[in-house]
Amino acid sequence: MGSFSIWHWLIVLVIVLLIFGTKKLRNLGADLGGAVKGFKDGIKDATAEDKPAETPPPSPTPPPQVSTGQTIEGEIREKTRS
């Protein structure tokens, strides 16, 4: 007993179509395709999150300046609400 011939597969296909109908098989195919697409997107997002950022690290803040005894003049204003 070797593998099935094309006629065996056609008979199986006809029986499956008679049992389930084309509408149910079409919905099953669409659901399966959506699941595969969602899986691929999830894998792509997971690998994107694992990659290090391409931006260089921020430069360290300069040390605070030592006071030289100079007075800096300024004006304090009240915040206005928008």
C-alpha cells in the first residue's frame, strides 16, 4: 500500500466540503491566517524590544559651578493658568 493517488485526495476533499461546507472552511482559513499574522507581529515586536537603543547614552551633567561671590539678578513671575 503506497501513498494515496490524486483521486483519493479529491474524494476526501469532496467529503470534507460536504460535511463542513465552504462557508465554515472559509472562516476557518481566515481565522488561521489572522492567528499566523498576529503571531508574526508578536515575534517582530518582541525582537524589536530586545534590541538595544540606537541612540547614544546621554552625556553626563556638568558638575555644579562653585560660587565666585557674584550676584545674578533675575525676576520671579507668577505662573498664569491657561
